[in-house]
Amino acid sequence: MAKESSEASTERDLEDQISRHRKEFGFPTYGDSIPFKNLMLKSLLNHYPEVDLSSIRIVRELGFTHGLLMVAAEEYLRPVGLSWSKLFILLWLRAMQEEGHEGLNPSELSGHLAVTRNTVSTLLAGLERQGYITRELDAGDKRRFVIRLTPAGCEAAQKSAAPLFHHLQDVLSSVDHEPRVALVNALVEVQRSLIQNRPELATRCPFPPLHAIEESV
């Protein structure tokens, strides 16, 4: 009898936790029906009672949102043979050249984009084949290359960036300024937490889901 009472109490506690989570966070927009979602939440609580469900939920929503945004971005970038990282290489080069700089070297681009040197080298090779950049030896240091934007690269960046950025603005139009600030601050805090004890993560996998897209472009 005592065992049955304890099990009933545990069951009620699980239902209460699920109810609170549902009230605060709602259910994921996509996925299985509500009964199946309840079943998953109950199973997670049974196996990992020490873990706050919101932690799992936040990571799930971040991953799903990232995937949707990248698929949407690809529609604007693929017609000109760009990926998100390739686009921002062109935008960095454009910004620097507009300020009178000769160009950038691969190390500088790696730092600006928060990606590894190897990743930058792969991206630059693709952009050079497309005629969007030039790579020339630095006249002042023959050990370094200077990367410059070509007119074709400038045109490709503008052709894709303008509609893409307007689309992103439309997507976020329903989010007011204060929630935007809170969201950015929360995301930065998550990033800091992730790399606090493992700084190598910042260089090993800055944007893992992008690699497959970039390598296919």
C-alpha cells in the first residue's frame, strides 16, 4: 500500500512539473501530437529528474530555429553561389575597401568570422574560383596573401544581402526591441557558458550545420 501511495505521489509530481512547464513554455510548435509530447516530457523527467526541462527545450528550439533560418537564407544565397560565411567574407572585404584598406589577409578574416584558418582557406578557394575575390602576395610581406573583392563579388554580395536582410527583418518584425535585446544577451551568455571551460569549442565547431552547405557550393 505504501509503495502504491509513493508511486501515485511520484506520478502526481511528474504531472505537476509537466503542467508547469507547459504553462510557462507551451509545447513545441512542430512535432508530435500533445499526448506524445506529454509522454516524452514524462519520460525525460523519469530518467533525468535532476535536469530542468527548460534547458532541453531551449536547445531544441535554438537548433530548430537555426535550421529554419539557414534554409531560408540559402534561398537567397544559392542563386549567386554563396553561403552565409561566404557572404560575410565579401561584406567584410567591401567594408574594409570602402574605408580605403587594400584588403584583408586570411588570418584577419578568420578572426572576423570566428572560424578556423582551414575553413577560411576552403571558403576563399571557392570564392576565387567564382571570380568574387582575388588572392595576391602582399607586396610588403611575401609570406602573406592579400584578399581583395572583385566587382563581381561586390555585385553578388549586394544582390543576395539586400533581399536576405530585408527578409530577416520581416521575420523578426513581431519581436519588439526589448525582447530582442534580452534574446541577444541570453544567447551571448549561453555562448560564454559553452566555451568557459572548453575554449577550443569556439574554433572547432563555430557553425557546424553550415559546413555541409558551404562544401556543396
